Amino acid sequence: MKSSAHACAPLPLHATGSRLARAGWCAVPTRLALGACVAILPCAAGAATSHVRAGTLVDTEHGRVLKDQLITIVDGRVSAVAPFTHAPTDGPLLDWSDKQVLPGLIDMHTHLADYGTTSNVAEPLLHSQAALALKGAANARLTLLAGFTTVRDAGTYRAFTDVALRDAIAAGQVEGPRMFVAGAYITTPGGGGTVSGFAPDVQVPASMEAGVVRSAEEAREKTRYLFQNGADFIKMIATGAVLTVGTEPGQPELSFEEMKAACDEAALHGSYCIAHAHGAAGIKSAIRAGARSIEHASLIDDEGIALAKAKGVWLDMDIYDGDYIEESGTRQGWDAGYLRKNREVTQLQRDGFSKALKAGVKLSYGTDAGVYPYGWNARQFAYMVKYGMTPMQAIQSATINAAQLLRASADVGALSPGHYADMIAIDGDATRDVRLLENVQHVMKAGVLVK
């Protein structure tokens, strides 16, 4: 929309009117068009420059908190961070001088393009691919508004729904976090990455078996197929699952040869594999096959911890979920097998987390979003602190550490020059009380104010 005023730095989307005022942008009358420039909003002609004043800024790269900082944003990325001295004149200033500002959070294990877990084991069969895409859009928005500006979406039952959601977000058609997606699961027939629990003569849609493999050669072929259709990385199901009927968490499923074939093929595409692995044997097999991260790692043993450290493999452990499954799953009447398996692994997973932390294994922030309600991603921070991390370590697990695992350290995980202007604002100090991250007041993604 054109304005009769001279050109100025565009305000972030949704920043006009009352939402703008609540967020702290300099006052602009609600009637003004997006991008209109007035005397009280100084700007440089033609420059996409804006600024944020942070009362305190969490410097995740150095593990410290800086006071009263000015963050300068040019074309959606941070161009400078310096102590605040005076109001800039080359673009609008967002005044968060009464807030703590952190980089946008990263969840390394979500399932946005899906329905959440329910009491019906055949829930995935009840929804069309189109319905899943629309539900995924709603899930993505909830996740973004919770402060998670980037996610690694770790698989979907209906192949490539996550690819479509990622691309719609990137195109600006859907509001959500930037996504890195798996496309589908590489899994054995009837394994932890399949839909199960219904009558044997029920015909499963072909889109739900896109990654089913029976040999190393099939694993290589299906891996190639997933990349050809838009996957960013590969998700392997190395063991049985807690929330899949007919599988056991400690039971190995994909063979070493199948996983190595998938990992080798992923490397040829400049990418990597991650492995869903609860059982100790499956964890070690996946590490030796070349997995970059182990998801869940519930029953990891001392040998597995030592192997992960030696190989530089990340553990992505969803240690919040056990309590949610026990409390809500019991109340909602989830499958008895789900509840039994959850009780068997929950405390062992948390003990393994503490051991891995003490051993110096690399740990990232992954929550298995979809097990619990979307938008609750930050509830895991308190559990990570309870089981041994400092608040700063927990924050780093969801920022610089997650970015390193994602191979995106130049873009996300920190608020220093060159990074996307992804940031959140909260009341109080999360480095003292990490639960404050459960109530994010404001969210910005690539310089665009979305909350």
C-alpha cells in the first residue's frame, strides 16, 4: 500500500494499532496504513531498518546477561548489538526496556503436521491429508506464538504433509516457525513409525507407508525418494515406540545395515539421519550406523552414553512427556499399553539424561510436540533444570546447541550480527527462573513482530 509520506522502514506485520502499542513500538495512530511514516516515527528513506531496546539481553553464545542493549535489524537480520545510548533516527524503535529478550527458541523434535495423541489408536486414519495440512497450520501458529521460531519436525504419518507446511510458512501463506522436515519415517513393516492397532484387513493409505523398508537397499532407495520430494533430513525408527501399538521401546527394529544405508545416502545429499531409539541396543546400533542425534534415548546405558560422547552424537531427550502421558493419558483413557510402556521408561529416561549431562554428552532441546498440546513446548525447560542443568544451559540447549545440531548456527540460536532477528520478550529473568519461558509476552521472527 502506498503512502503520501516519504518511504520508510516497514513496520513488522501486525505491528500497527493496539498490538503495536502493547509491544512497545513508538506510537502510531491505528488509522495509519502499514509502512506509513510520520514525524514521531523517524526513518531512513528506502532502508528496511528497525531497532529493539532490550532491558536485558540473554547472550547465549557467551552464557551471560547484558543490560540495556540496542539491537539493530536490517532486512530481517541482526546487524548490530550495542549498549543503548540514545534513540536511533534511522528506523522505528521497539521499546522492550522492561523485558528480558532472548533469541527465538528452537524445538528439535516436533510433529506439527499431524494430529496429537488421543485415546483412539487409529486417530491418524480419521483425517484426510488436506485436513492434516490445515490442522498443521493451526499447530504451527500455536508453536510460533509460544516463542519457538524454528523447529525440526521429526516425521509425519502421511508423507510430505510436513513439506507442504514448511513451504507454506516459507512463502508467507501460513504463520509458523521456520521448519526443517523429515517427509516421512524410515521404518520396518509394523514398526514404531507405522499406524497400527486396527483390524488386519484395514487398508492403510500408501502415503502412510512411504518410508517402510525391508532391506538395506530399500532403505537407500526410500531415503533417496524422501530427499527427492523435499525432505531436509531423514528420521529412522531404530526401536519400538511407547505410543505405537504392537511395538516395545527396548526392541530393535531397523537393522544396522538398513540404518547405515540410510545414513550413507543422506550424506550423499549433504544431510544426515536422526534415530528414534528408546532401547540401549538400538541406540548403539544407530550411533554406529551414523545417526547425528538420538531421539528419546530412554533406556540408554553407560556404554551408549560413552559411545555418544566419543562420536559427538547428540541426545534429544523429551523428559517432560512422561508426566503428561501419565496424568492426561490416564484421564483420557489412552491405550493401556501406552500407559504401561510410559511408566516403564519415564524415570529411566530422566536418570539417563542426568548421567549424559554429567558425562559431557551433547544435549539438545526436543519435546515430541504432539504428545502434549501444541504450544506447551516450553514446559520441558523446568524438567531439564530439575535433572541437572542450570537455567542458562537449558536455554542454550534450545538456542545455540540446537542450532549447531541443525547445522544452522549462522542463522539461528543467537542474537548477534548475521543471525535472523528471531527473538522473544518475557517479564523477569529466565536465567534465574526458567519457567518464565512458559509465558512469552512477545515474539519476533526475522524482524517481523508476530505477538
